[in-house]
Amino acid sequence: MADTQWHDAPGDTDRTEHIDETLIAPAPGIAPSLAEQVARVPTSPGCYLWKDAAGTVIYVGKAKNLRARMRQYVQLTDERQKIPLMMQLVASFDYLVVESEHEALVLERNLIGQYHPYFNVDFKDDKSYPFIALTKGDLFPAIKYTRERHRPGTRYFGPYTDSRAARDTIDTIRKVIPICIANCAEWKRCRRLAEAHKGDEDILGLIMAEKGRPCFDYHVGRGPGACVGAITPEDYAKNVRRVERFLSGKRSEVTGELRAEMAEAAADLDFERAARLKRRLEVIDGLDDRQQVVFPSRVDLDVIGFYREETIAGACVFAVREGRTVRSCEFILDKGLDVDEEELVSGFVKRYYDETADIPAEVDVAVELADAEVLGEWLTEKRGHICRLHRPQRGEKRHLLETCERNARHALMRYMMRTGYADDRTNQALLELESALALPAPPLRIECFDISTIHGRFTVASMVVFTNGRPDKSQYRRFRVRSVTGEANDFLSMQEVLGRRYASERMADERFGSRPDLLVVDGGKPQLTAALTQLSELGLDIPVCGLAKADEEVFVPWDDTPVVLPNGSASLYLIKQVRDEAHRFAITFHRELRDKAMTVSVLDEVEGVGPTRKKAIMRHFGSMKRLRAASVDDIAAVKGVPRQVAEAVYETLRAWENAD
């Protein structure tokens, strides 16, 4: 990397090249001085660090043009949800200029690893994951299980999220390829001797002169006997290369070499050695039988799938080598739906491949990344051969990606159950709602209502119930609205449904459960007013709020200004979940009624279509499915149907299909 130098935010008297003479107009809530300082940042590639008032780094990013990228933050033109909250905390910044965008990417990864900023994507627990390592700096490199990172002269394979799988892999390798293990006392003695006499030509003679005894692994065929000079460094190096190929997934090469050696041993009548090689081949064959073949061709790729909750996500990596899934790893990330999916994927790719040398020719992810080209260059440099990022659209790769995403979901669910994460978030959400909505107690029972209609027809309502922050589906209810016909009127519909739900006989009915601690209506101030009017007529004092879809604003009776719950907060996630569940339940019921009627009488609504034309149309198309797929010209081709009537039929069908 080219020489770099830290720069603090420039003051009013600082002079830098490429000064923007037009001062940036900061967004509301952003300090003008911060905007002026950003205007003096150079337009070079580099990394920027946003800091809070205490000087703590809260976000690290990279840019091809530092000034242009940082300007998006202070003007709040970056559309990611976290940016407004983050910029309210920013008090200062640093930046570092580099020569290229590729260098900026490498530097960004290093800075994130150094500072662990709150707003960057990182592993949830930040624990060190197991690796399999080869101590290649030694005369006789050994294999070992380790959690260390990047010791010079050592090559790492992994990470493995299952420590048992890593240890089992080492055990399998040593059954196939004799190699020393790093915790062997005799190997350590041999290593100390080699280091003490580095450069001596007769190192094997020195080892033999020490009168060491062979380790137990040598006697059972898992050790090559380096501790007693039974193998030369050259032959040992061949074994090391085989181990590297084996761990990189190139087992067919190892298998081919072992088969050739077995045939050679048999030809030399060395049947004992041939039998040993045969047993090693059987170990590889048994391993292949346990691993799923996902591609008929010998492709090498990693497939990465994600599943996101509100502030947490699961990630799963399938390592496919020579067409077989040789390893799967699962991770928990500390960001979820509170960050953009592209940012989550890009951040994980940087973090994961920064720690492993096992990089395939292709990495498959579910989204197109804006920095895919730069990431590809970085991975290519680390791998030594071309590596590209790819978004599969169909076929076997897409199917494997979907499987990977399902595994990521299961990994996240297991983590949440194991740690009680969901319970903690739910309790936090209920307490936040109590405070934000001025409730007398946490809303342990929340009821939410939503209306669904199409031009006043098939008007229905849903009632969903969340008990202790979780859906209580046994308490769900749905209503057919009968007082409103001919036109859509959500306010009258809401009043009718609330009147029926909170009527005295229903309040006394155990099937409807107890009185809610919070009533939520889907909509803004008008829907809230309709609910308050109906509750007042019933003489009920139930805390109520309305949740508008546009900006996720919460309307309350005691203030004309909506309550804005922070993005990413547990309370906002819970109340949105309640609202979305009510909408889903209502639209499902509405579609059931609509589809049932559509198959019978949709043509009866079209002006100009009587019994004769209806019969002719249905005889021509044979089914409603074919009629819905027909164009205006297709319908007009029916004998006795004018063009104007065909257009009316077509528009009516589209209205039925597109209505929510």
C-alpha cells in the first residue's frame, strides 16, 4: 500500500487541494461546522471515520471520492435508515487518503477490525473461530487446531464454526496423509533442534544423533517419523502440499496420486505399502460418500446466504469444492433489517475473507453489490487467481443459495433460543412502548385492527392479538363489514368493527380474551379519530394509537404531532410487526371472499355483458384462468363481443387482480 497519512477534520484556516468553493448546506440536525469541514476534504480515494462527542469511532467507510461520499452523509441524501440517527451522534471525523479504491477497501477492513464501530456490520459475539493451520515456516510443518490469526509463516484454513468438525477434519487428514501434529512432544523437540541448527546441511543426521524415540502416531501410521529422521524434508514437503490441496477441496488430485502410488507399490510387489495406501483411499471414499454432490461439474465456489431480523442476522457459508459441499459455516451478525441488505452482505464478505486463505473462484450472493468489482480485485489478489462475485438467478446455484438462506434462518433461530435474545428484545420493546406512548403499564396485550376492501365490495376487517409481545393466533378474529356498501369508507368500517368487538356482550365473552392494554389501528389521524369516537360512545377508556404506513409515524390522542420511534428500535419493530400481521390477516380473508366470488360472477359486473355474451366468452376461453390471461384483442375476437365491451371486461379483470 502506498504511504498514507491521517488527517483530522480541517479547521477554518486549513488549506487543502481541491477546495469546494460552494459550502454544503447541512441537513437539519447536522452541525454547520461539520458540513464546512467536509467541504474541505479532498476528492481522493480513502477511508473516513465518523466519531461521536467522546471521540469514539462509530462508523468506518471507504470511498472513491471522499468529499462526495461524506457530503451524502451531512446532507442526509444517503437513504439508509441508520444514517439520520448516526449523524445526530457525529461530532467529528478523520480521513485517510490512499492511492486507489482497492487500497481503500483493504484499509477499511483493517480499521473496522481495529475499532469495531457500532454502526458497521460485525460478528455478534466477536469470538475467535477455529482454524486448521499448517506451520509452513518450519522444516517439518505440522498441522494444528487453533484460534489464533495470521501468525507469520503459517497458513490457515477455515474458519470453522464447529470446533468438532475442525478436529475431525484433522483426524481424517492424518489417516490419509501422514503429517506431524503441533502438540506432539517429539515434533516440538525436532523443531527446537532444527531452529538451533538452521542452515546445517545434515539436519537429518543431527536429528538421528539426538537419539529421540518415535512418537506413537508414527507407529500407527499417522505420523511420518520426522522426529527420528524416517523421512527427508523433500518427501515431507510432498505430504504438506497434499494436505494443502486436501484442505482446499482438491481431493481428486490427492486421490489420483495415491492410486498411482498404490499401483506402483503393487507392481514392485510391496503389498504391505499398497495395502496402507488402499486403506487411505477408502478413508477418502468414505468421506465423499458423506458429502453431498451439488454440481455434476467440478466447480469451486462459496455460496453465502443470509436471514435478517430487526437488529440481528444469521449468515451461512457453503464451501463447494470439486462439486461437493465440503464445509458449511454459520455466523451471527450484529446488524439485521436496520441496515441495507447490500451493506450487510458486503460487510460480511470483507470480514469473512479477511480471515481465510481458502478463497474459491466464485462467490455467490443474493444481491448485486455496488463494490463487487473492487471486492473481486481484492479477492483475486488474496487468492492469486481470478475470483468473481456472482448473483445466481436460476438453476442449481440459485437452488443452493436458497438452501443456504434456510440454514442461515435456522442458525439465527437457534441462537435466539439459546441466548434468550428474542425475550430480551420483546421486554425492551414493551417498556419502550410504555414510555413513548405514556401508557400506565407495559402493553402485555395488544390488539390491532385493519380494514381491507375493493371499491367498497368484500369489505372485511381483521383483529390480531399479541400477548407478551408474541402473536396469539388463538385470539385472532375476522369480521365481515356489512354497514358500508357501494364505496370504500375505512372510517365507518373501523367504527362498526370496534363497536362489535367492544360491545358489552363481547367484552364479557371469554373467547375474545381480556381487555387490551393497547389498541392499534392501521392508519393515521383519521383512523385514530374514528376509533376514539367509537370507544367514547361505548364508554371505554382504552389506550389507542394509529400507525401510518408512509413514515412509520405513531399518532396518539394527546398530541397532534406524531410520535417517531427510533429506527432499529425494538418498539418500532414490534408495533410494525403487529400492524403487518393485521394487514396480512385482513388481506387473506378479503382475497378468499373475492376469489370465491370472482370465479362465479366477475362478468356480471361488466356493463354490456349479459347472459348470452357471458356464455359465449366462457365457451371461448373455457376457464377463468385463461380469461384472466387474455388480452383485449383476444377477448374482442369472441363472436358477438364488441371492442368496447372487450376493453371493459379486461379492465374489470385487472381491477380484481390488482386490488388489495
